[in-house]
Amino acid sequence: MKAIYKRELRSFFHSFVGWLFLAATLFMMGIYFTVYNIMSGYPTISYVLQSIVFIFILTIPILTMRVLSEDRKYKTDQLILTAPISVGQIVLGKYLALVTVLAIPTVLVGLTPLALMRAGEFQTGISYVSLLGFFLYGCLGLAIGLFLSSLTESVVIAAVLTLIVLFAGYIMAGLCSMVSSAGTGVFAEYFVKVMYCFDMIGRFDALSNGYFQVESVVYFVTLTVFVLFCTAQSIQKRRYSVSGKGIRLGAYSVMGIVVAAVVTVLINLGLNYVPDRYIAFDVTANKLYTLTEDTKEMIGGLNEDVTVYVLADEAAKDEDLDNTLQQIKGLSKHVTVNYIDPLANPKFYYNYVQEEPTGNSLIVEGPKGSAVIDYNDIYQYDMNYATYQYTVTGYDGEGQILAAIARVTTEDPPIFYLIMGHDELAFEESFLKTLSKENLVYENLNLNTVDEIPEDAQGIIINAPASDYSEDDVAKIVSYLDQGGNALIAPVWTDTDMKNFEQILEYYGISLVDGLIIEEDRTHYYQVPYWLFPDVEDTAVTKRVSGGSVFIPYASGLEYEEDVDDLFYTPFLWTSSSAFSKQEIFDGEDYSRSADAVDGPFVIGLSVEKSVGEDAVSRAAFVSSEQIFTSSADKVVPGYNMKLFGSIVSSLAEHESSVSVPVKYFDIGYLTFSARTVYVVGFLSIILLPLSCLIVGLVIWLRRRRM
């Protein structure tokens, strides 16, 4: 076998084929690596591998088409067939030579994370699991190409057949969806299940998304072994034909293949009965596919039945969403998950909602009612202004399901009013969803249209007003707070006269330091000195961001007198002692201290409790930044600003169902490279390496032709 391995490996690199395979693979890898990792700063190579795996459809047929078919065409295979070695050794020797060629670009790509780690926080786990899936996908493709090469003496036919089979495996998921949507009934259901057995790309995607599934690895390994076994049987049949024993081998070959197929199917089916906790592992840095401890506690404590209906044929289910549902189902006997095929039961949703939800949407039914989760809300989408297309940036399946279960198992949720009418900064949809996930009801409230803040208000939210309040507006708010009302207030420093609004701050003994905060400690800011990474104190309102960072751009300091009888202060966000406040911050790029600078450290996040009666307390939280509760700020520290927002409103709500899981972003942050690095890496990976392979291969090929 060793001699055959060396012979085949030498033949690849003594001809142009092996070098062409390396050049094409490295060229595609170089393009996507430069665009995704170096230019865009994505902290994982899984995007690169997912984008280039299609190249196997073209390169593997070229690499494998001659391995056995050419030997058969020129009758050189008879020397091997009559050699004193087993057929299995023949096949394995040739196959390992192919795998070695594939391993070269795979190893080169595997070295890139070592360099990328130096540019920021890198998703090592998902990158190497994706690389494993890429390699196993290629190994299966090579086995298929080798098998088809053994069936014919025409290299063209072998290449075309391999291309067709690999292309079918690449698009099989789409074909399954088409068949599933086009027909119903038992035949269509089982036919789709059979087709799914050939879905190669689906298994690769499962690994590339950061969810290490032993099932996917076993699928690639067992199918590769089965195809190699079939290749051995194909050669064995011809070997016996040469020795005049073809009739006996015909039965042996068929029975052997049948038995191998049955064993392969049983192994893969058997894994379906093994609990996911033993064969599936979340390797993402931010634990995208792992339920939080809060979820486990809440679902484990359910004492009422909840049913989750998924509006989709189970054969066309969303794997990530189904994984979340199955994990939640496994936590409590009170949770049931049912798939409803919209084609078989098109009017099912009529009992819950008037408009038809999107496919794969969820309907959660419980003792206190029902809730509909549209599939579009499961994922977070952002506009890519380079391509003007929406891309998926986060997964919110756990948070949406948990919020829906809370809504259908509790009643009379607290109400928060968003104060409007003074040019307040409007909350984006993602932050409004956080209020809903806290099992809260929110309504906009223009103080000009009411005589007082409604009695049912659990709290009010004032988010960065840009114009002053009227005295009447201030009176309405103070009257509400005097009755034990709660508030989340995000005041901002501005040149506009805000003397009436400042009375609301003075109610809690607070004032703003003039100017915006500049940080001189490099560990406490991001890119520019007024984009702050404050120290986070361990308090009741920051328990969800423990161990993480929040990002606060354009902040001002909060001043207060600590020794006041009826006020109790708890700071939760601090700048460093190197910070200072400066008024003329936007006059050029001068971040040096000016004559009017106020030295820090500064409090920029503060909780306050004010006694307003014998048994009443008004509680408020202040965060002195206009941009903190925006998706753009939240993405810098994926999810932590939103966690802080949810934690604050939950502490003000004081209700039982306060578990909230924020959107889990696919990226943990972006890598940053200089323009020079982009050019150098692009030149090396896109031009120099592939071109070097082509030149070396061409020189070797020309020299051998002359010989």
C-alpha cells in the first residue's frame, strides 16, 4: 500500500493536475479570506470555508478522474490487480494520496487563525470545527470521485459523473424543500427523508455554524468508508473476472454492498436516539446554541402545560431553531413541540392570528393565552451598505421563545411608558423587543395629551431628550415619582437650555458635569477617546453583564451629594481616574486637556432610591449617554448594552417573569487591520501563492514532456 501511495502522490505533483488543484483552491481561499477576514474583520474563517466549498464540485472531478479510469483504459490496472496485495490496500493507497493533496491547502488555512488571533477576539472553536467539516466534505467528495473513476475507462465520463453527484449533494437541501412544498402525503414525506440522506452541504453547514454535531462527523466518515468499500468491490469484481471467477463474485459484491449500506444507515439512524447533550457541543465563543442558566431555571420551574407549534414541515425545519426547541422541551415535561405542515393544515393559524405567519414561525399556547413568533423575528438582520443587502447578524430564538412562554403563563404584565414630545431619541425595534421579552407592555406617552401619567405605570423611560420640558410636564413627572413611580433616564449634555428638565434630575439630587468625557486610559476607550469602555460594578442592575463590557459613546459625568437622608445611591458604571470632561470636544481632533477641563473619575451609570413616604420608594436608573441604547453601540460589545437595558428595566419592573435573553450575535467583535496589511495579505494570498503553484506545476509538466 505504501508503494501505491507514493506512486499516486508522485503522479499528482509530477503532472499539472495536483498543482492546478492547489492553485485553484488557494486562489478562492485567498479571495474570501482577504475580503471577509482582513477587509471586513470577521473573527472566524467559517465564512471563508462556507463560501469556497462549492469549488470542490469543479476541482475534485479533475483530481480524481484519472486515478482508476486511466489505469483501466491503458490496461496498467492488471499489473495492480495481479499484485500480491489486497484490493483494500490498493484503494486505500490511492485514496490517501488524494487526501494528502487536499490536506495541503487545508493545513495552510488552518494556520491563519494563529495570525488572526493577534488582531482581536477570534472565534477559534467555530473556525477549527468548520475546517474539520470542510476537510471531511472534501474527503467524501474524493471518495465519490474515486468510486466513479473505477466504473469507467473514460476520464471524461468519470469527471462528468463526479461533477453531477457532487452538485446534487450541494443542492440537495434545496431539492428537499422543493419536493416537500410541492407534494404532501406519506410517499412525499418518505421520499424527502431518503433525499436528505444525500444532503452533504447541510451537514457541513451544521459544523460551520459553530454547533459541533457528532452526527455530522459520523455521516461524513461512514459514507466515505461505504463509498470506498464500493470502490473496492468494483475493483474486486474485475480482479475476479481476470481470474475467471466473475459469476461467484457478482453475488458476493452485491451482498457485500447491501450489508455495508445497511450498517451505514443503522449507524446514522442510531445517533438520532442519542440525546443531543452527548453528541452535540456548542463551540461558539458567545454560546449561540447553548441555553442560558436563566432559561433552564425558568423552564425547569414551569408547572403549567405549554405547547409550541412550528408552522413547517419537519423535513424543512430550521435546524438552529429546532435545536433550541428540543433543548427547551428536554428541560420540562410541561413543554410540547409539534410541527404543523402548512400544506396539510393550511388554516391552522386561524385560531390564533388573522394574517398568515411566515414559514417556520411559532405559535406558543399556554393557560393564559397564545403568542405568535414570526420567523423573521428569530434572526436579526442588518443592512450591508457595501452590497445593499440584508445579512443575518444575530440569533434570537431562545429569547423570543422564552418571552412567549412567559407571556402565556403569566397575566397582567407591568406597563412602561416611553415619554415622547421633547425630541427624545426613539428606541430601535431590537430594544423594544427587549421590553417585550422582559414580559413588559410598553406604550408611547406624549405628556401634552394627558393630565397625568397613568396610574397603571410601573415605570417611565426618558431617552435622551434634545429639547426642554415645560414646567407642566415636569410637574406631571414629579407627581408620578412622588407616588412611588420608577424611571429609567438617559440625560445628555447639550448647549440647549434644559433648566426645566434639570429639575427632574435635581429631584434625585443629580446634575450633569459640563462637557463630554475624554478617556486617557487606552484600555477604557474604543478607537477614539470619547467612545468609552467604563468599569462595570457588580450591582443588581448589572448582574447580566457580569464579566462583560458595555460600550458608551458620548457620555457625561453624573454629580450627586452622597450624604442625603432620603436618597441612596449605587453607582454601576465608572470611568477611569485618567478621564476628564471637556466642552469643546468637536473643535478638531484635539483631545488634550483644556483650561475648563474637569478631572475624573466620573460616574456615568447610577441607581437611586428615594424615600417618598412612610412605605413608598421611588427608584430610578441614570445612564448619561445618548447612544448607549442603540444597535450600533450594542454591536461593539455584542449584546451587552442590550443586556444592561433589559437588566435595568427588569429591576424597575419588580415582577416574577423577568428572565430575558438578548440577541446572540454571530460575531463577537471585528478584527482590525491597517490598509497596508490588507494589500500585503491580498497580494500574497490571491496572487503570489496560487501563481507560484501554477508556475511550479507548469515547469514540471514542460520538463516531463521534453523527457
